[in-house]
Amino acid sequence: MRSALRRRTRTLIGTVGLIAFVMLYAPLAMALADSRISQLHPALQTVVYCILGIAWIFPLMPLIRWMERPDA
């Protein structure tokens, strides 16, 4: 079943969703970093910060695919 929404509308909805997700994800990641990660060895801190910096994209991949689908 194809969506009746045009690509432009999906992009607007998706952008609002992306911003909302990042506004929730960023403080959670910072709280985790402040409480737990700061006690780790600096090399492990670097690895964890890299993972946290990339991890936000995985839950958003379906939304991005939906946004970028061509109009039917």
C-alpha cells in the first residue's frame, strides 16, 4: 500500500520527527556520558563517544527511507 502523502509532505513530517528524536536522544546520551563514561579509560571513552555519535541514525533509518521514497 502506497502512502497518499507527497514527498514534500513526508519530508516535512520526517524532519520534525528527526528533530524531536535528536532533542530527546542528545540529552540522554549526554547524561549517560556524564554519569558512566567519564569513569572509563580514555581509549574506551573515545570508542563509546564514537558509538553514541553514530547510534542515533539506526532508529531513524526507516523514517529517512520513508521520507525519501519517490511519489507514486
